Amino acid sequence: MSTASMLHTSISSNIRHISRSALHGSGRAGMMRCISSDLGTIMRRTFLSACLVLLAATAAARAQECDRSDDSQQMMNICAGEDYQAADARLNQAYQDLISSDDADGKRLLQAAQRAWIAFRDAECAHSTAASAGGSIHAMEVSQCLTRLTNDRVKQLAASANCEEGDVSCASPGDDDEVQ
């Protein structure tokens, strides 16, 4: 049963209830008291019905898991989102590993660098996926961009964790391909 039909059924039954109750009341005053008291009941029932429908829809949406054999756009969006969540978990772990080994100044600098990097990543992905904004593929493209840049950052943080003090050559992996 759709949300609209559930609400319509609930409202219709409440209106019939008001009509029957008003007939048994004492004239116009009885009818107004009946409508007033029953209106609150109608609103509560309607609100509760809407909340239940919303909760059910949210649970159903969250219950979907990535199925790579399903090539629908919705499923590709879900899979891309899960890939990003996994990359983000790896990033958080690499960051925690690195920040726990730094001194106070190193922690402060790493926190500032990470915040700036996150702002860059989000802005870069917003820019590079702007052409698909409003389309069904947009969520997948954003997730793929976030995943790619996040995986690159995980590699950077892992390389930084393995650097010997004073060795500047290992601070930024992948910089072997210099732009000329």
C-alpha cells in the first residue's frame, strides 16, 4: 500500500468517525467539540503513519548492499559509495597511525594539512564532476573521485609513516613523474 493510500485511508476513516460522533452529540456545540477533539487524533494518526512510512523507506534504502553483478545505475551508485566508505576507513586508520607517532608540533601540522587536504579533495571532486550534476550518474562519479583521491592520500600518509627523519625524497610518493 502506498504512502498516499495509507494516509487517505487513515484520514477517511477519521472523517467518518467525526461524522458519526457529531450525529450523536448535542447539536452544533457537540459537533464542534467532537471535531476539535477528533482533529487532534487525526493529526496524531496522520503524523505517526507518515513517520512509520518514512522509517520503513529509510530502512529499506539502507538495507541495499553492493551487488556488482547488477549493472543498474542505482546499484553502481551504491557500490561506488561503499568503495568510498572503505577508502575513507583506510584513510582514517592511516591518519590515526601517523598522528599517534608525531610530537605535539607534528600533530598540529598534520591536522592542518589533513583539513586542507579534505577541503581540496571535496572541492576537486565537486569541480571535476560538475558536468554530471543533476544526472543519475553524478553520485557514482563523485564517489569514484573521492575514492581515487582518498586512496592517493592513504599512500601519501603510509609513505610519510615510513620515512626516516630528514629523508625528503619519500614524503610524497608518486612524484617521480615530474611535470615539465
